[in-house]
Amino acid sequence: MQIAKVRGTVVSTQKDPSLRGTKLLLLQLLDEEGHTLPEYEVAADSVGAGVDEWVLISRSGHAACRVQGNEDRPLDAVVVAIIDTIYLEKRQIYNKREQYR
């Protein structure tokens, strides 16, 4: 799994029929300190995440496809959680409430 920040949405009028109704998000990957990496990922949203939220994504195709409701979809990544807080070595590096103050 990987931590990422939602940067935007991806809209496609022509796509595989199994992806109809699936919200796609553009994510920027984050390192263990919460700093942005130069890598991006497009992932299906299974939790209703919004722009600027930090999320947890399941990657690597097979693991992503095992998320309930995605078994028959051609997915490499799925947003599986919206993150509330992250602690690293007894130090808080992210708190969703503090982000929106």
C-alpha cells in the first residue's frame, strides 16, 4: 500500500464498460514524512475521497482488484481509505482536521 494526496479527478467519456460509474482520481505519491514525490498514479475511488485529502491506495493490479466490487475491473490501483492521522516514531506527521483549519 502507498500513501498519496488527491490532486484531481480524471474524466473519460470512452472507457472499458466495466469502469462505467467508477470515479478516477489523480494522486500524487507521498514519502514516509509526507513530502510529495514526483510520481503520480490514477486510481479508482472506492471511498469517496476528495481533492487535497490524504489517502491509502492498494496498488499492484491483483491486490487492487480484490477490493470488493472491483473483481472484474482492469485496475492497477484503488483508493481504499481516507487518512485521518499518521504518526511516525511518536511524532504526528499528518492530521486531517489541522489541514483544513
